[in-house]
Amino acid sequence: MRVISGFLKGREIKGYDIEGTRPTMDRVKESVFGSIQNYIDESVCLDLFAGSGNLGIECISNGASICYFVDNNKIAINVINDNISKFDIKDKSVVIKDDYNNALNLFKEKGIKFDLIFLDPPYRFDYINNIVKYISKNGLLNDNGLIICEFENDIDKEVIGLRLLKEKKYGYKKVIIFKKD
């Protein structure tokens, strides 16, 4: 797994083999980042279910001002911290080891809003619909912000306050991008 663009382009990201995670394939990542490139510069990002931190690191490499990495897996958190340290991007990173619900509630309580939110939860759980609705209902997304969802099953495409911007299928995986207008 490598950073595909930006100032870290070509650098290897550790953590493709963390048990219980499913890294985003390079071709999917290239397509997604091609679609969102105009939204990244100076953005505040959230990589929820971060795994290795692959998506958040890609955002930082492309000009994001800060990325919050959230995962509940101790090994994933160690890998994220190792990657952040190796790439010398600690000043642009906040790593949180916690359950996604607790993290979202913390952001709500602290009034932290995001320009880009990456959701790639474990496929065996049906979290994604509730998370997207929670983000929209609780104002965690800035105006013109994006939620990028990677999933396997169906997802509710009509969410109050969000517009479907893009939908694409990659084998058994699907990616949907919502935009807050």
C-alpha cells in the first residue's frame, strides 16, 4: 500500500495486513481521490474506522490541514501512529482510540466539523446508514463537505441535508459520495 499522490507520493504505508481491517484498494483510492481532489486543500478530515490511516494520510499528503484518525483496534492505532511518525505529519494528525459512536459524540460535544469524512466500517455490521444520518442530523459536516462511503451492501441514498454526488461500483465494493449543500 502506497501514498498515490501529493508530497508523500510513493511512500509505503504500513498496515495492509491488520487483522479485522480491509484496506482500500489502490485503484479505488485513485478513483475516489480523483473525484474529491478539489475539496482536499486546507480541509479538516475524519478517517473513521481508520485501519492503517491510509485515506487520512492521503488527504494530508494532498494538502489537508488536519486529519482525525479514529479506530477501536489497538494494533491499528499503533500502526497509524507509526505511519504518522514515519511521515513526520504529527502536527496534522489527531489519533483517537475509541468506538466510533463515542468519537462522533465527542466531535458533536466539542463542535468539531469536517470537510471530508471517510466511512469504511466493517462490512459485516450495518453501521453506515446510521452513521451518515447521525453526521447529517448533528451538523458534523461543513457546508460543501463530503462523506465518502465504502461498503458492500445497500445504503440509503436519500439523507436529509445531503445530496448524492457520485456512485461507483468496484467489484463487490461500492463507493458513494454525499455532499452537504
